[in-house]
Amino acid sequence: MPLPTLVHIGYHKTATNWFQRIFYPAVSNYSYVHRKRARAAFTEDHAFQFDPQAAFARLEIPTAEGLILCEEELSGNLHNGGLFGFMSKEIAHRIKATLPDAQIIIFIRSQTEMIGSVYKQYVKEGGTHSPRRYLFPFDSLDPHGFSPKKTPLFAFQHYDYRLLINHYREVFGAERVHVFLYEEFSRNQAAFMTRFIERFGFEVNLEAVPKTRLNVSNKKFSLWVSRLMNRFAYRNVIDKHYFFNVPGMYRLRGRVVAPLLDRIAFFSGPARPRDILGPDIVRHIEDTYRESNRLLAEELDLPLAKHGYPV
């Protein structure tokens, strides 16, 4: 029986980097397609110029069987809400047109933890705004100068997982969409991976696979310092403010200053999502997703409440 093609679409901040760099390349009975080729195939064409045959050619594969693709950008960019959802929705159809028999892997994460982690990623990439200003950008922008449809920024809708999951279930069929909880992976990685390997028939020596975390987030103080230093560095974060660009500032902050502060015990307090966001934003997050999470838990028999999701 031929092996399926698996397309792991994210979400961001759910250990996709570990799967891309460490686990999937170690699977011996599947062929892992590098994330750059997945991005080139599905995210770079204009909507009216996408060609499934050209996308397949960019994957540089001889056959559409026994493949693993893993690229979190396929679920939509974390900072712009998947371009108001249009990109997230369109990519599902692109994958279907190119790899019609693919099976889809989706990892989700409790929205409070997810959004706190997304904000830390925003600062890491060069962002300067406070959590409130980043998460509610249009409260601060002139409505006559900015429209969410013209300038997509952070969008809470992007983390309403039920929307994207149901879309993929409609496009590929419910039996081809596999949803996993990041919390089950992070709390007991060995047990989770044993089940994950069995589910897809992976041939891999799990004992030889490093369990090291690849993306370690900054501590509380270094997060604050990073925001300050980012005001003197231009980066490709859309929604930020900087005075002027000091060459090398971004690299100095990311490679020297922040790691040094994180290693000093006095500055090593963890930047926990609830502490970063504050009680009002946490309450807003819980109210925003509670009903959708409740329905998702019922429909897919997922233990969301057990793992801290608002339900």
C-alpha cells in the first residue's frame, strides 16, 4: 500500500521548527520536502496566476506519494491574519489542486498561550508596540487612513481554529484532516511522538531524535530591552515605529544583548503570556474563543478544557 503525502500546515508557534529541522528529516520511509520548496510552490504566486503543474514542479519530487511537507506559513502569516483570511483559505485549494490525495496535519495551541507567544515573536522580529497596540491596531490608527482589508495586521479571527479546520475538512474530507494539540506534545513529548509515529506509520529511531527546543523565547526584561533597541532597527515587521536604522543593531540585539540578559539570573524572570498580555486582554481572548472552542472540542472529541483552552 503506497504511503500518503502529509502536509503539515502549522499553526505557527506549535513546534513546527522542530518538526522541520529534526523530526521529519529523520523519517526514513518518507521523503521530506524542504520548507522553502513548499513555500515556493504554494505561497508565492498571484491568485490569478497559480498553476498546479508549476507548483508541483517547484516541489522537485518524482511522485506525489510518501512525502512530508511542513511549512507553518501555509496556515497564513501570524502577524497579518493570513491576509484577512484570504491567503489561508486560498492555500487549501492550492494544495488540493496540486496534491489532491494529501492528508493535512494541523497543530493548535491554547489561544492565550498562542497569542502571548505570537507577541513575543513580533518583538523578536523587530516589533516595537505594546501588546495592546499590537493586538488592537485599528483602535490606534486613523480609520480614514487604514482599513483592515487594505492593510491586514494582527487579527483575532486567525486563531479561531475551527474556521480553518472546517475549511480543510470541506476541501479534503474530514477523514484526511488530523488535528493535534501542542500541549500534549510539549507536556509529554515522548508519549505524544510514540502515538504520532504509529498513526502515520513513520519509520524513525525516536531515541536518536534530539528533543532540544530550537526556539527559546526571551525573558521579561530582555523582551523590554528588545522593544527599545528595535526602535533603532528597520525590519520587515509592518506595524512598528522606529526613529532611524542603525546598521547591525538588529543583529546585536538578537545575537548578543538579549541572550546575555536571559542568562543573567537577575534578569531571568520568564515572560509568561498572561503576565505580558495582562488580565483585560486575557479576558478578551477567553471571551472571543470560548464558544468556537467548545464546538470544536465536541465535533472532534478534543480535550481542550483539560489543556487550558477557553471553553
